Amino acid sequence: MMEPGLYHILFISAALFFIGIYGFFTRRNLITMLMSTELILNSVNLNFIAFNKYLWPGKMDGLFFTVFVIAIAAAEAAVGIAIIINLYRSHQSIDVASAEDLKY
Amino acid sequence: MNELLLLMKNELMVTAIIFLLLFIKVGKGMSNDRLLPVVQTLLLANLILGCFFNQEGALFGNMYHTTPLIALQKNILGLGVYLISLVCSDWLKKTEHLAEFFLLMLSALLGMYLLISGGNLLIFYLSLELATIPVAAMANFDLDKKRSSEGAMKQILSSAFSSGILLFGISLIYGITGTISFSELPQLADGSALFIMAFIFLFSALAFKLSIVPFHLWTADVYEGAPVPVTAFLSVVSKGAVAFVLMTVLYKVFQPIESTWYILVVILSVASMLIGNLFAVRQQNIKRFLAFSSIAQVGFILVGVSSGDIGSSTAVVYFVLIYLFSNLAAFGVATVIAAYSGKENISDYKGLYQTNPFLSWVMALALFSLAGIPPTAGFFGKLFLLTAGGSKGSYVYLLIAALNMIISLYYYLRVVRAMFMDKNETPVPPIQTGASAKLGLIICGIGIVLTGMMGWIYDYIQSLH
């Protein structure tokens, strides 16, 4: 059986990144859009960990970065969900299409 | 310990104000009429404190560094927040949650201070988030207005998306070079295709925050939906902070690939100026109008950024100072009128001069300065920006910038014409402007006139390099 190497992990993280971007642009539900950005952040975490383990085992910056990214992602999700709840109160929906008062 | 207190004095002061506001909120609470002067005094104290004992130094293993120039940049941002607390006081007095508003605004300001001082991509990322997440919460401050929550939703989603892109770029940079420190990166940058891709990821996240075309799509909606003080904060203080840090990132960290970023900056600045101007022409809402005008102004800032020498960073700092006065004067008048009459359309400004001559004069002065008409400071700011941009000898680029200044004259003067020359049966009724709002508008007006006249300000900024 093949040992997974750096390229396998980078492939997964790049795939996750683009799935996140694809989801962000195609989904019309706000919660799903927020989930897509979480996917992007998690792909970044994978990247950092993989680089740290395979390329720069002596430099722990990548590992520290991951911890901070997880914390900030939680904060961002908290504010995002608070805003979405408020949007639901005023629009009775969390579909992006319902929130389009502001246009050119 | 002494060094820590001295070098981080701006950050510590802002943190102290944040804690004080928290204690006031948790304790008995204060009425808005009493709390607002307290906050204004504290912000003024922060500004005065920032003017003294500025020295060079680094802390925490080079994660935080400061120079007199960085201290000046912080003071410009602090001045912006102080002026917002003055010119928007009529709106602020009416809001239900004044303490929370300043809590969020000062948290964002703290993030911007750390952003300018950061010497490490980790600090850079953390402070960029600290500078954007509270602003999204602030954009939702009109809790019962549909547009406010829509604007906030667009702001949080776009900033979450852009920070994801930023992080992906940072992770690639870490993978290539093995370091995230600003001082080590220039030696290790190899200019390979992967490194340039990582740079473009990082740059596009900054472009999101600066709302450079084509990353500007959220801007107008957020500006229109958010309350006017938040819009003023977004368009002046956060733009200024990101413009300052953009210079650090481009000039110091990405110095080895200067030829690459020069092309990128030129293309994006031309696009910003053109699209910002062309969209501003057809706007009816004053906030949307100022949003597109600020996109165009960012294009001009990029003209100055593009050349990458001392002259350009002086010109950008000088222009941001002028832009702060002019834009805050315009937003101040818009806030006063929105707070008293609820009107936000340019057509509502028709005949404003007959009922409110003071407000119309301040607005006209601000718009002249934004358009860059000679006696006002805006002209000198733009002049230095274009001179700096021309130092690389690309005159076609300067010609495009100059032509864009002419287009921008049309739409700025359209508002002036509406205020002074158009007749209106039902103009905005005479408004009794509050004392502190008046003070703020007068400071902005003096700043617009005098900053351009006094050449020593430019020389002073240059001497700090």
C-alpha cells in the first residue's frame, strides 16, 4: 500500500478550496455559503499542517497558524450567523435572492 | 516594560478605552448625552498622546514594530475616528446602543493599529480580521432596517471569502519559503510561478478590503445599507489603514517581484478609476454616490502606490490625510441631513443652499476637494500622487489618471449644482446642527483648506522616512 505523501494532501486541500469557492458562488442559501467559506478555511489548515510536517518540520509557524485560523473561523461564523438571524427576522428567509433591495 | 508601554502606547490607550466602555456598559450605564462627550474626550486624549514620544523599535521578536512614520499613520486613523465621533454626533445621540457602537469601532481601530505595526503574516492576518469582523457587526446597527442587515450580510460574506483567499495565499508562501516573518521573506522569495500565484491571492484579499475593481462588488451595497457613520468609517479609516499596509507589503515584503506587482497595480488602478467614475455618474443615492467616488479615489491612491519610492509613500500618506478631511466633511453633512430629515437622495439636496447655507458650503468645499480643484487640498494631494506615479515614466498611465479627474468633476459638480442652483418647492427644512457636529465640520473645512496651503506638512511626512 502506498504511503500518502505531501502531494496527496495538497491535492485534497486544493480540491477542498475549489469546492468551497464553487459552493460560495453557486449556493443561494446563506448558511450554505457560510459553510463554503469554512471549507476554504479548512483547506488552508490542511495546507499549513502538510507544509509543516513534510517541508519545514523545524519551523512551527504553520502549526500555530492553524490554531489561530480555527479560532478566527469560529468568531467569523458567530458574527455571520448573528447577522443571518437578524436578516431572517426582517426578511423571513435566508435565501440570497430575498435580500436584493440594494441594486444599481 | 517601559519600552513596551512607550512603543505600544496607541494600542494600550485604545484598549483602555474599550475596557472603560465595557465597564460602563456592564455597570449602571450612562445616557447618550453624557457618554458621547466622555468618549470624544478620550479619543482626543488618544490623539494628543499619539503625537509625543514616537520612536523606532520592535517588540515580541519582531512581530510588532513601530517607527515615527507608522505612529503618524496611526494618528491619522485616530483623527479619523475622532472626527467621526464629532461629525456624526447627531446620529450617535439617537442610537440606542452607543457604548456598543464605540466598542466595535474601537476594536476595529485597534485591529488597524496592529495591522500597520505588524511584522509577521500571522499578526497581519489576525489584525486584518480584527479590523473587519467588528465592521460587519456595525453595518447591521440599524437592527430593524432591512437594508442594514442586507448590507451587513454582504459585508461578512465577502470578508469571510476574502480572508479565505488571503489565507490560501499565506499558506502557499509558507510552503515555498518556510517563514511568515516580513523581515525574512524578501531574501527567501524566489519569484517562481507559485510564489507569484501566492502573491496574487494575498493581493486580491487586500484589494477586497480596499474595494479595488474588480473586487468592489460588495462596496456600494454595504455603504448604502449601513448607517452613515459606519459608511464613513469604512470609506475613510479602513481604506486608509489598508492603503498604508499595502505599501508596507508591496515595498518591503514583495520587493523582489516588483516588476510583477507594478503591472498588477497599474491595471487595477486604471480599472478602479474608470469603473468607479462611470458608475458614480448614474447614482441617485448620496451614499452610493460617495461609495463609487471612493472606489475611484482608491484608484488614484494606487497611482501613487505604483512607483514604490519614498516620494510615493509620502504622497499616499499625505493624500489619505486630505481624503480623510474631505470625505468626512461630505459624510458629516450627509449624516446631519439623514439624521434630521431622513433624506439620502441627491435630488433631495436641491435648494439646500436656501435653507442650510452652512451645510451646503461645507459639502461644496468637500466635493471640490474630492474632485481636486486648485485652492483646496485635494488638488495638491492628487498632484503629488500623479507626480509620484510618473516617476517611472509611464505617461500614458498619467494621462488616463488625469482624464479620470475630468470625468469625476462632472459628477461632483452635479451635486454642487443641485444644492446651489436648482430650484425646489420642498427643500430640506432648516436644520439646527448640534455643537459638536458643527465643530467637526469646521475642523474638516479648515483641514481641507489649510492642509494644501501648508507645505511643511508634506515636508514633515517626507522627513519621517
